[in-house]
Amino acid sequence: MGEDKSFSRASPASKVERRCLTLPSSGCQAGCAVVALLISNDRRQSLHFICANCESCLSAELAELESENLVSEEDKTDYIPQGFAFLEQRQFWTHHQGCWCINDKDTTGMEITRYAGRTNGCCDLDGCDGPNMLCAACGYEVATARLDCWMPHCVVLEPAATRVIA
């Protein structure tokens, strides 16, 4: 299969019938690689997220979670299952409506901020003080981890700091 060096950037609301396949490449930052687009037989959109500043990978390859049936609002549990991304359209997370949410186990190329004012929480990060996750490659604020004991767990991606690749 030949390399396709073009990226397809999808808006959060787009419903494309393509699947992303990450191919090994030695010249890409943070393991990010050339994306080859293939027609998907199962119509499920495959996507991953990159830093808007340096284009480093920030997530594993994910499927879009289109049904709220798998969303859990129970404390200490995963808000969405591992392997999925969910476009938050509800009012559950204050100030995060319209943002992509991913499972914290699906993050790559992120690190916790060094700014102490954003690392609050009793058992883990609560995310109540703004973005607390940085792109490991460039230091850009890319997400808010919400992982404390009194909430369901997820990472909310900052729309202006991340891009979705579909």
C-alpha cells in the first residue's frame, strides 16, 4: 500500500465513512504517522486526536461513541469505555459542552501540567481549575483530566488546542 501524506480533518459533527490507519514512520513526532484513509465496511468512524500546535498524537485510534447508552455518570468509573471518543452535547460537564471526551487510558503524548493551581483534587485531578494536561512534545495545554474520586473519569479535549483526524 502506498503512503498518502494528506490528512483529513473532520469537524466534530461530520459523519464520514472512512477509517484511519496509522502506519509506522520514523520521521513523525510522538509516534504519529502518515494516515492512510480506507473505506470502512462497518460505517464506524475511526479517529484520533493531535495537538493543534505541533501535530503530535494525543490519543490512540478511537471509534466515535454515537449512543449515550454506554456513558456512565457513576463516580469512580470510566465516563466512556476505553477505545471510544464521545462528543459531549449534554450539560453533564460544566463548560465542556461541544468538546470531545476520551477515556484516560486512551491518551498518548500528554503529561500533567506543572502549574500547581491546576492539579487540584483529593484523590486525583478534578479538572475544576482549567486545563491540566499538556502536549508532551510542545507543552501546549490540550486537555482537562477529570479523574477524582467524586466523579466519573475522562479526559476532555480542548477544542482550540486539538484537532480530530478521521
